[in-house]
Amino acid sequence: MEEQLRKLYRSINDQGRRRIRARQPEIDRCLRSPRPDSRRGLTLLGRLPAHVSRNIEFTLQQLAAVAPEQYYYPSPDLHITVMDLLAARDGLRLSAKQLARYRAAVGKIVATTPPIHWRLQGMIVSPGAVLVTGDYGPELAELRSRLRSELPALHLPVAERYPTISGHVTVALFTHPISAPDRFLAAIKENAATNYGHFTMHALDLVVHDWYNRQVESCVRLPFAGDGR
């Protein structure tokens, strides 16, 4: 799995660097709109411990000094998407009964999964975002596999944006053309091996939220096996 992750992150970074050098980044038009984001999704996500968020924020300050016009995630919004159960889209509405069924089913799966160990190290750029890359224990792959097979068997749809093996944190999005692409890419490269921290995830949050995790309408904490936190 580790080598697969390395190949995935290299591929993403190569694509992103090409697009930025060509001055053709993917611009997030919704962030530039004065209208609030109306897209909603159901996501299973993991929170970052304070020391990891602080380390990421320090790097984001460096990037913002080079490209202040871009969108940088505030610390409270930083997270690892474990799985988009229902990818965010306009018009998504879950009844209280539907949400309760997801909570019960996902909670049972998480409760029989051991805590997940993480190492966040390195920064890359995609065509539309800046990512901090992560390695994780085998528990995450097993959890994702079970969610993808067991939820549909309970007539609970799973509609991911795309199935992924990634374990990254999206830390910035492009809202404008990058005014100094060479300096920006140099700052990313400078942090290509930055160690943001090791930690163990003892619980996950099942949330109904917007695309950027700024508006959380519903949140329930689901502990892993053997953890009472």
C-alpha cells in the first residue's frame, strides 16, 4: 500500500506542477462566488491533533506570503476525508430516519475497527489544490472496504466522488491565477519532505457538511474498537 500511495502522490504532484507552470490551474469558482455553498454531503472524516494542525498552519503562512490570493483552510476546518459516503452536491437532503440508519450502520463498522495510525509528511500540489500527504496503517483500507460492501447490503447507498486509497489533507484551494508560479512551486518543493507529525486516530466524525467543511450541519463522534474517548 505504501508504494501505491507514493505512486499516487507523485502522479498528482506531476499533474499539478505541469498545470501551474502552464498557468492553467483549476480555479474553484464556488469560493469566488458571493453566494454561500449550497452543496451538502455525508462524510466520514478524521480530525487532526493540535500539533499537526499547527505545523500545517506554519507552512501555509509561508505559502500565503507568496500567493496571498488563494484560499487556505483555517485550522478548525482541516481534516482527513476517510470516505465520502454521499459526495457533496446540490439538493442532497437526508431525513432524520435516513441519517439515523447511516449513523447506526457506520458506527457498528467503526466500533469493530482498531484505531488508525497516521504519519503526515510532505506537501504536493494538484491541478486545483495543495495537499499534505499521509501514510496510514492497514486498518483504513479494511474500513473503507467494509463500508463499500456492507452499507449497500443494508440498502444504504454509497456515492463517492471516486474510490480512493489516498490519505491526504487538502490545505489550500486555488481561487485565482497564481501570480508567481515559480516561487509558489518552489515553496511547495521546499516542504516536499516536511514532517507534520505522527498520531493515532481514536475516533471518526460522521458529518453532514458543505464542500469545504466550513458549515457542519450534523456531527456524531464514532469511536474505534476498544476506545472510550
